[in-house]
Amino acid sequence: MDDHHPKFTSGTFAVLQLSLEMAKDGQASQKTRPCGVFATVEEAFVSARLFAGREWARLQRVALENPSSPPLEIVDTEWGYDLRQGHAILARVWVHERQTVESA
């Protein structure tokens, strides 16, 4: 192994919620909200699923105002969960590994 490069080791797992928000001027921007940090990937994915379910319920209440809108669904992905309405991804809840660096 090359001792001149840092060594990455497994650290903790962060859960992040990514969503698009519309500004008053109509411009969309991405918002990232931290949802917690967990010791294991299993804990992080369980938490991500709970956050995705809560966000699905909130978006479902909004969608009821427009009954002709496509149904909302939670899609299991490699990185976490996507909340989709038709082809649009309304929000994502992702698990991100926070690695630590050891000096050589």
C-alpha cells in the first residue's frame, strides 16, 4: 500500500433530505436538510425510510388539493428513497457515508 496517500475508513452514516423549493420569483433551487447521523448503515436506511414516509404523507395531503395529479410513490434506490409523482422527483432521502481520514 502507498503510505503517501491518506487512508479512508468507515465512519458514520448521514441521512439527508434533498428537495426542490420554488422561490417567490419562480426559480427552483435545491434544499438539503440533514436528518441525522447513525453508527450503522442499517440504522441510517431505517431512518431514511421513516423520513421518506413522513414526506410522502405531507406531499399526499398537498396532492389531494389537485385530484387529477399523478399518484405519489416511494421508490427504493441504491442511495435511499425517491419520492416521485409521475416522472418528477419531488424529494430524495439519501444515506451518505461520512468517512474519516487517517494520516499515514
